[in-house]
Amino acid sequence: MGTPNPTNWKDIETMPDYGKIIFNQQEPVKDFFKFDHPLVGILDQMLRYSAKERITCEELKKNFQLKGVLGFW
């Protein structure tokens, strides 16, 4: 996710308390993990601030990266 800002949360400036809290800069989830695995990308899509940008359950089920990765799809 990283630190909320207009780049990773396009509607953040419309929030009533935007700008009242200053966050320390944090790296996005995909940069936190130092290895490449399909689930890191899925986790990044699941943990988006904006619900409009977050992956849906249907998209998740259809995602080709999950087939065979978890063993129950």
C-alpha cells in the first residue's frame, strides 16, 4: 500500500480529514517483499486504498496467477 497519497489513492483529497495527519513515508507492499512470487502481486492488488482500484473476488477467482498456486482453485 505504501503511504496514502494522491498517486496511490486518487480520491484521497476528497476525504474530509485529508491533510490533517502526516504519515511517515512507507514503501508499497510489492516493494516490501524481496522475492518475486505471484501472490505478492495479488496481495498488492488486494491491499489498495481505493475500493475502485482493489481487485474484486470475481477477478481474484479468474486470475490466472492463482491457478495451481494455492491448490484449491
